[in-house]
Amino acid sequence: MWFDQAVLYQIYPLGLCGAPKENDGVKAPRILRLLDWVEHIQTLGADTVLLNPVFDSDRHGYDTRDYFTLDPRLGENEDLAQVCEALHKAGLRVMLDGVFNHVGRGFWAFRDVQEKKWDSPYKDWFHLNFDGNTQYNDGFWYEGWEGHNELVKLNLWNPAVVEHQFAAIRSWVENFDIDGLRLDVAYCLPPEYLKQLRAFTRTLKEDFVLMGETLHGDYNRWMGEELCHSVTNYECYKGLWSSFNSMNMFEIGHSLARQFGPEQWTLYKGCHLLSFLDNHDVSRIASQLTNPEHLRAAYALMFGMPGVPAVYYGSEWGILGDKKQGDDALRPELALPQWSELCDWIAKLAIAKRGSKALCYGSYRNVVLTNKQIIFERKCDDERVLVAINADCEPYTAHFDAGCGLAWDLITGEQHDFGGGSELAPYSAQFWKMER
């Protein structure tokens, strides 16, 4: 499937486009700003764009008011269609954020319940109790997402709710020609719902992708032949930065071996989880790393490990953003993209990733693992690639049996001779394609 070889570029449109924090109802075609980013995304080497929530919402997009209408702060449906068309013409696929577990208090059906109470035909769309109340004093209690009552949990066991959501998805394919969905809080969605969703979207496009947001636990609960194609790899997310900060590459090495290694008990062998250094919910990687010299190596590790790498807008040139300052600090307005040496590096990593069968589909095996270095093998059929990371400020010579004498660095194109061991420069990363 195309997603298995993808490189994602993630955008939070309400932030990047400078939308007001609260929905003022004033239409402005801010989404068209994304047209200025198409060439940048192409040059960076991404082939898929993931847009976080774009439909009418109370505030941040995850509090939906209307699944069928673009948020007026971003413009009209025709504006989003223009952006999607431009992305597709540039050879980029488009994924949207599907927020199906809950809606905002401004959602049209919930407002009907507020007005008509038990006489509303939509009362069974939610988990309600007319004998209770909430801090909003609606005259009834309802279940909110994880206790956040501004996010009203939907009753996904109600066929009318599912039918409404599926009709919206169909309209997104018809109007915007989207290629897949990120499923917000997929870990909250019942497996029965995911199975219905997978079967339905397959009728829209045979290769339509469902990528679910999951945090911890066994990802096989939400990913499989009838469930999501992929999920977010939060387990390895932490190791991708804390292994550098603590100078303990064993952390990420053991996590990757647990997930993808050669043992029979390996959890996700052959799966293509979404790999990321940061996103709209966590601190930017440039703020997370204590040593900025590790930034290039961290990106190389993400592109070299099993999975589908994702780059969050602005992080490719190293902008800062600390979660402690709130979500708005992670979702800033950016007028135009910038280019930097880090962008050059990521573009080379993207080319190497997509051009290598081993890096896209290969097995995983740790070859060298120390506190400050990790070398692992990716192998698919007759192609072998060694990914080597040196997090130390000093050179490191690795002695191991490479299985051949010569290799080519997929990032730089340089030849490497393993005859006298392999020397890794400080803060370096190599993708060695081994000669047969």
C-alpha cells in the first residue's frame, strides 16, 4: 500500500493560517495560505499532507460543530477544494483529521437537545442523563471526553450517528478527493466501529488509509486487517528524544527490538506505524532536545527505523515550542515556509527512505548498541541497510562483522570501506547500503 512508503507532512491549519482562537463566524479564506507551502513540501521530500481539523468547530477544531462545512475562519469548502487540488497536482496525497469520538457543544444536534431536552430526536446521539447536570447547567448530564465537558462524547452505537459521519466522509472524498484519515483518539473508538469504518471507506477508495491516534498499550487492539492500517507510535516517540538527552541509546534500541525485532514474540513485525519527533500535542523536537547537535541524528533515527516518518510544519527548520506554554505555543501562525540546512538534511533522508526497499519494508535487528551509539540492520530480500547513529561529541569506531567490505551511504552517496572497522563522526548518522 502507498502509505507503507509515505513521508508525511503534518499541518495544523487553524494555527498555521492564523485563525482567531474562538470561532467568530466571520468567513475568511485563510486556508489558501497553504498554497504557498506546496512547493516547499514537495522539495522537502514529503509525498503526503496530513491536515489537522478543518471543519466548523467551537475553538480548536476537535470540538466540531458541522462535519460538512469548512470552518469559516479558514474559508469555504471551495477554498479547501482548491488547496487539495493543488496538493494533488503536485503529486501529494491528502489526509484529513477525522474527529468521530466527540463533538463540541456547538454541534447542531447537541444544540437541539439543549433546546428541546427529552423531546429532541437527537437525544440518543449522546450519552445523556436528564436527572443530572454539568457545570454548564444545561439541565441534564452528559458524558464528555475524558472529563472535558466542552467535548461531548457521541454514542457510536447509534446507527444514525454512524450514518451521519459516514455521509460526511463520503462528501470529503467527493469534494476534496482525500486519500485517508487520521482518526483522533482512535483508542476511544470501539473495534466494532473501526470495522464498520474500514469496510465503508474501502468502498470509496480501495487504497483509502486509516491511521489511528493511539498512546500506549497493545496497538494490535486498533490495527489490523479489519481495523486501522496504522497507528501512532507513541512508545518510540519518547525514546527518539530521551535516548539522546539521557545518553542512553539502549532505550530506543530496546523499544525498536521489542516492536520489530527478529524474535517470535515481536509485536508489530511487518506493520507500518507512524513515527514522529513532534506534533500538535507535544513539545517541538528542537525544544525537547537538550543538545541541539542531536537534531540531525534524531531525524535520521526516525527515518531509518521501521515505520512511516512524519514532519510537523516548522520543525524542519528547527522552530521552538514548549508544551508547558500551552497548545497554542505548539500551533503557531507561520506566514511562509523557510529553508535551512536541516531542511536539506531531511530532504536527503526522505529520498533515501523512499528509495530503499529495506528502509520501507525491511526487518529490524540491533547490531551495535551502547549508551551513545546505535547501529541496526534493515533487511528486505537481498537489500541490507545499516543505520548508524553516534550521539557522542567524540568519534567512535565500531567493530563488528558487516558481512561485506564495501557499502554506499544512501544519504551522501559516498562509498564506505568496512575493512578497518567503521568510524562514526561526532553527532553523525549514516545509512549504509551494503554491497552484495
